[in-house]
Amino acid sequence: MGDLVALGPLRRVLLPLYQRWINNLGTVRMSSLMPRPMTEEQQREWYEQAAKSEDAATVTMYERASLRPTFALVNYVSS
């Protein structure tokens, strides 16, 4: 994608990291999401829905140099 970041698929193994991001007020305030705590069960449900959605493409953004995951992005596809 660029010199600094790369995009990849959602990964079940990253669920604890996705949950930490979504429960971080500093992260959420820079998105269109309403800040609210998300439980492990809610995070798993989000993952299952996002992984099979045909209405939205959800990807994980990685720091290219280290391949460290840095954020999950949702790109809604218009129908």
C-alpha cells in the first residue's frame, strides 16, 4: 500500500488486540464509533460478522517495517 503501512486480513489470533483497540478511548475518538466498552464475547461476534460480511471490507493495518499490527479498518462498500 505504501512505504510505511501494509494491509492484511482480519485474523482471529488478533482478537485480544482488536478488543484492546476498541476499548481504548484515544483510539475510538479518532473513528466514527461510539465509545463503549466491548466484551470478549461482543468482540468475537464482531469478528465473525466482519469476517464474512459482503457489505464491508475490514482489514488490519500493519507497520510495514516490522509487520506489527497497528489498527483494524472498516471500509463500507456501497450497495
